[in-house]
Amino acid sequence: MPNYTYLRLGDRLPTVGVVQRLLNAHGIVIDVDGVFGRDSVEAVMQFQQMKHIRVTGEVDMHTWALLAYRARLEILDCVDVSFDRTLFPVRRSGETSAHFRHRTEAYHTGAASLARNEYQQLHTIGADVIAIGGTSNGLQVALEEIARRLTPHHVLLRIHGHGIRGMAGISTGEELMGAEGSVFNLENIRANRTLLQQVGDKLYPSGSVQLMHCNVAGGTVGRRLLETMAEMMFVPVSAGINYQLGGGEHTFKFEGPTYTAVPGSDSLRSWSGNLMTAAMGTL
């Protein structure tokens, strides 16, 4: 089973533009603007009917696989596994033996766990996934590994973890504040500018980055973070404005509105439209 991105009515993302470009390559004429509107729903339904798969009007795993197959488009995921304390149980200061034992047993019996759910979901479908545990300078460690793993076929880099406005964890767990060197924030991305440029350079020409954390794009500070990353990496960077779910199909999609920063202060529509002539090549 291949990795995929889940897209549906209302999504406004660079990956929507990629799907629209792929639909055109399959002979279904549609405007390429990065907006999953009613026309996109109808186009996806037409494609699903052509391929004799379940007709939903949404891009799910099977639809993405059939759309992207000829272009050999790939997705890389990076998951902050340190945010689930039950993944690596360590007794907390003042915690009773009984409570610590309960937390440890909860992991082994499959208690709900965001990190575990998302990592295992990705692993189950055979996704290309990087697990980052708690470490100092976690952002540098993660970016170095991402740059090593990316190939020219990767059209999407997805990063999973906890977040707040203007800050996305990469090896912090829930402890975002004071996690020096282990979060995407303005200070840390400026310190890792060279690595971010390397990651952007290695993505597919129509590639983009998605920060799957909660609330990252909220407020002025969130938009500024994404805009600065987009300029450094020279690829679009997207994140959710509100709370995000995890596990199951939620691993592959945003909940609610998103914000996308496009390099050069370009618009999503303009960037997506350029895919028709420049970025996707021959499919």
C-alpha cells in the first residue's frame, strides 16, 4: 500500500494543485488553482469511474496511487515520537509506582497514543517515515536526516508533532516551551537556514511542506513562520490554523482551514497554475 495525501472539498493546498495537474495529464480537463472545489470533486469522480474504483469525489489512498503512479511521486513523513510519554516510559518526579506501572502497561495494551497511532499507521502502509525521538538540537538532527532521505521524486514532506501558534515540535513532545533547538520557530529556522535550503532544493520541483501540528498557522506569528520557511526553502509551506486530529486517515489530511505561504509572496493559484508548464514535466 502506498503513502498518500487525503484531499477533499474545501482543501486549499499545493497538493491540490498537483492533483489537478495529474487529472489533466489523465485527460480530465480542470483548472489548476490549488482549490478543491466542486469542479475538483466532479473531476475526481470522473477519474474514479474511469479506473473502476469507489466513487467518492475525494482523493484517498487508491485514488492518489493511480493518479501519481506514472509520475512516480513520493511522500516523506517525519514523526516526533518523543511526544508520547508512553512510547518511552520514564518515571516522573513524584510519580507513584502504581501510576508509573499503569502508564507503562497502557502502552503495551495499545492505549490511545498520537505518536504511536501516526507512526504505526504510516508504517503499516509501507510509508517512507522518519521517527525522531527526544534529543537536543532535534531540528538540526531531523533536517539532516530529511535531506539525506529526500529524492527528486518526493513531492511532499509532512512533519508530525505537537504545535502551538508559530511553533511546531520535532523532538520535544508536549513540552514546546523552552525546547531550544528542537522546534520550528523563527529563531531556530534562521539558525538552520542552510539545512532548510538543502531540504527545499531536494524536493520535487512541484514539492511542498506540510506541518501537521495543531494551531501552527494561527495568528500573525504563525503566518510569519510559514512565510519565512517558504522563502528559505523556496517551496510552499502549509499548516493548520486550528486543532488537528491524528491517527487513521487523519494522519494524511488537515482538519479545518489551513494557511499556505508561497515563496516570492506568490499566490497559491499562481503557483499551482505554473505546474501546467513548468514543474510536473512529462507524466
